[in-house]
Amino acid sequence: MTARKYHKGDHVEYHPVGGEHNMEDHFGRKIHASKDEPRYMILNDHTQKETAYKESNIVRVIEDEE
């Protein structure tokens, strides 16, 4: 089992990939995730849509600007 690099509340930069689906959507679609290849739910600040992404699609954590 690999440790998760990202945590709930992290702001991240990511590369969207076509064909990814919401982990829990209203249509009952399922995402294939495992302990070795987890998916992260990312809320897009612009569209307010949540989508599951592989760790390899996440570029970096964005530090909060103060």
C-alpha cells in the first residue's frame, strides 16, 4: 500500500484528462481505484464540479496566498 500524498483541503494544480468520471455521481458510474492506485476527488473552483483524478494527473499543491 502506498501512502497518499495529498489530503482533503489541499489546493492543487492538475492536468484534466478526458474520460474521467465522478466517483459518486447521480448516474451510478463507478471509478476503478485501489490502495495502490488511488483516485483523488478534486473540486474545480471555476465549475464547482467534483471529479476523480489519478495521482499522476496532479502536478503540485498550491500554497495558500495570504
